[in-house]
Amino acid sequence: MRKSWPISIDMPNLLELQMQLRRAVLGGDTAALAAAVRCDGLDPAARLRIYRNHAFATLGAVLERTFPVVCRLVDKHFFAYAAHEYLREHPPHSGCLVEYGADFADFLAGFEPCLDLPYLADVARFEWALNVAATVREAAPLPIEALAAVPPERAAGLALRLQPSVSYFASGWPIDRIWQANQQSEVPTVDLARGGARIEIRRAGDAVDWRRLDPGTFAFRTALAGGLVLAAAAATAAAEDPTFDVAAALDRVFGEGLAVGFYFVDQRCANLGSTKIG
Amino acid sequence: MTKPPPLSNCNAGIGLRFPHVAEIAATRPHLGFLEVHAENYMAETAALDRLLELRSDYPVSIHGVALSLGSAEELDRIHLDRLKDLIERVEPVLVSEHLAWSAIGGAYLNDLLPLPYTEESLEVFCRRVGDAQETLGRLLLIENPSSYLRFRHSTIPEAEFLTETARRTGCGILCDVNNIYVSAENFGFDPIAYLDALPGDVIGEIHLAGYHPAEDVGILIDDHGSRVAQPVWELYAQALRRFGAVPTLIEWDTNLPALEILLDEARHAQELADFHRYAEFA
């Protein structure tokens, strides 16, 4: 026989109660929920604060682990404040917390107290790309010989699939030098006037690798990563660097194990779909 | 792929934490099993590769912390599918989750939040456990939480809520002895009566951990940041008498010490379990 317990009345149903507890944790608004919490010798608001403090402390620590240089640039206390403001508006969607913080850089870009550090959001973008590369496995590279199967009349519509871990990142600031300087205990001066950087970031075995690229190579690879066909990517690179050598650049893309597949984009309806063969 | 070893008579294990992985891989300490938090291995990280290497030498237990089985909303299918993928790769000996909820309205709050123990919650919770077990194709162990608040409209004692969940869904119970002690101190109930109210035949695992007293509010916080406290060892001995020697885990998540300290705690748990076995046969 099924057991039964007394039925409670005049209390929020489960969904209402959980939405109220969410507001208490993220927003500190405990008024609605306090009436549903037993005192047991302590103010319900103080009990709710235990959960609120735990959420902010642990999720703040997650952001600090993912964005250590941002944290160092603004100092720990300010970082905790920024993380707090971010968390309220952008709580994680899942418990896989290594994936939390995708839009932290965008948040910092618009966060008024940070506006005197104009490179901060780009440092966050760089650290996010490092984090993504650390959580995505390298796929088997495609040998360049695979392109021999491409019929010449289809070459114009050829597009490459690159390593899923790779990202391309340009900034008007020397983000890589700022990042590197902040790996040391005594931070050396970084000359911001020396200009920006075009950076490739990818997984390399267990580690994450990044390096600067020249403008032509950067434009070429960024275009390929964005799904442009080879001819269009070559034109983009040539616009950056008139001496750009497409054949040599393509050799390097394959030689570095960056290409993992290819497909054809129908030039007449490039936005409508593609035929995947590799 | 090599099959993981089964759980043996050595039934004390430790939570595998990133800073200890290299030392465990190099020294292969004698342990009953390793337990990992599912969510730390859902991305394709180097840590996952290390776990997949260790699983050929150690039974692995997967402990989920974010499935949010107690949410009023449907389960997060993406999260559940990722858990299923991980289970297929790791082939764990145990898979566990919590009597708690963590996410609502698309926000994951990174805590094991308390449920009101009502008929409504019981129905919701059992439905979610059933859904998860069906998708995963295996039974879960459900862990009793530690808590810092109780809802006025709760009508079902927690141990009964768990027992009824096990009866309706077929799930097992992960008995966290530290959680019982922490909640008992926080709310003034008898921890031994709680143990006695659990059905002994479905206890699949025991958790042990440290707590710390938050003196300003007079509450024990289950922070997994210190050695197991003496009264919790005593309650563990009681649990052994009640449930027999089941796989027992030393959990340590904050203020992580040297591996040797965790191994020492696991040895102590093993000694108590061995003593219990000896006493049973004597």
C-alpha cells in the first residue's frame, strides 16, 4: 500500500519555491522565501545567505581559475566584485563549469569600472580561447594528398574544416605580451604603444599552444576557420598582403595538422548548404 | 579497451582530485576505488585522458553533482546525455547523484540545494530518478544531502523520503555519514535514528568527509576541507554495524592536503571496515 503523509497548505509549490530560492541566491532577495523556512534557532535570511555565499564563492573561484591574468590585472578584490556582478546577470547554464565564462569578456568590455583598462576584455578573450583549446580534443589531421581527389572544376568551391580547438584572435593591444608578463612574479613593463597582435591558439597534445601570425596568414586562416572557400580566403589574405603565397600557405595549414576535413560549397547558394565529403 | 577491475574486499577509496593525479599514476597506492565528479570530466581535457588511463588499474565511481534531480522542471537532456557518454567511456562500478536540486529556469546555482520534503517533491524526484535511470540504462545511488535550512511545509522525514524513493524507483542509497551528522547537529535530530530509518539492503556506498563549524551562525558547514571528525568516525562504525562493509569514500574538495593524508584517512576507514568484518565472524 502506498504511504501517505500530511498535506501542507498555503505554501509555494515546488517550482515557485525553486524560483524564489534562485532569486535569494543570485539576487539576495530573501523576503518571499523566508516565510517558508523554519527558524530552527537562526534567522531564515541568515540560513539563505549560507547558500548565497557558497554560490558566489565557488563560481567566483571558477572564473578566477579561467581568467587568472584578468584577475591579476585588476587585483583579487576587484575581480571578486566584477565576478559577482557578472554572476548575477549571467549565471552558468550547466554544471560543466570549465565551460562557464564564455561571455565574461563581453561583460568586461561594457563594465564601467573597468573602462580605464581598455585591453582587459581582450585579455579575457585570450584566456577564454586558451580555456576552450584545453577542453576540446584535437581531431586526426588530414594529409594534403587528400586534396588530389578534388576534381579541378570543383576546386573553386572547396572549403576546409580546421581543428576544433583552434581559434584566431586579433587585438589592437599586445595581449600575448601582457599575458606573458603576468606569468612572472615580478611583472615587467609591457610597451602598449608597440601595437596589437594576431594570434592563433590551439590544442597541442596535452598542452595549449599559441603564437603570433603575420597579417596575410592570419587573414587566410581566419577566413578558412570562418568557412570561406579557398579562393575567397586567398583573396582576403592577398588584400592584407599583396605578396601572399597561397600555395605555400596551404602547405603550412596541412603541414601543421590544422586541416581535418574538406567539403564543397555551392557558389550559387553558398548560404544554403554544402556537400560534405571529407 | 581493458575492463576496469571490480570492487574488491579493499573497499575504501578516495575522491580523485587534479593535483593528486600524477602521484597516484606514478605510485599506484592500494585503494578500493577512485571517485570522480562527473562534471569535471565532461569536456575533452587532458584530465579525462588521465582518468581513462587510471581506470584500467582502479575501479572508478562516478559521482554526479549537477543533474539536479530535484528540479521542478524536466531534466537537462544535454547534461544527461553527456553523463551517459562519460559512463560508457569510463565503465564505472558505481554512479551516484543527490537528493537535491541545483538548477532552475536555465540557471545552475552550483550547490546541492534543499528540497521541501512533500508529496509533490517526492513525486517529482522519483519521476526524475526514473527518467535518468532509464536514459542511463542503470540504477543510481542517491545521496542524502547536508543542509542548513528546512522548509516549514516539509512533512516527510528525509530518511523516509529517501527510502520511499528507493522503493519506487529501485535506486540504491549513498549514505553520507558526515551529511547525517552535519544536518543532525544543525537541526538537533538523532543521527543514529536516521541511520536506523534507512533500508540496510540498498546502501551501495558510504561517504565520509570533514566539516567546519561556522561559529558566527552556530552551523556546521559540510565543506569537505578537513579530516573526518571523531563523532563522524563513531557514526561510521554504527553504519558498518547497520549496513555491513560497503564501499566507503573519503571526500576532500577544499583546502586539499597532500595525497598521503587522504590515503591515511582511507586506511583508517578500511581498518574500521576490516574490524567490523572480523567482529562479525568472530
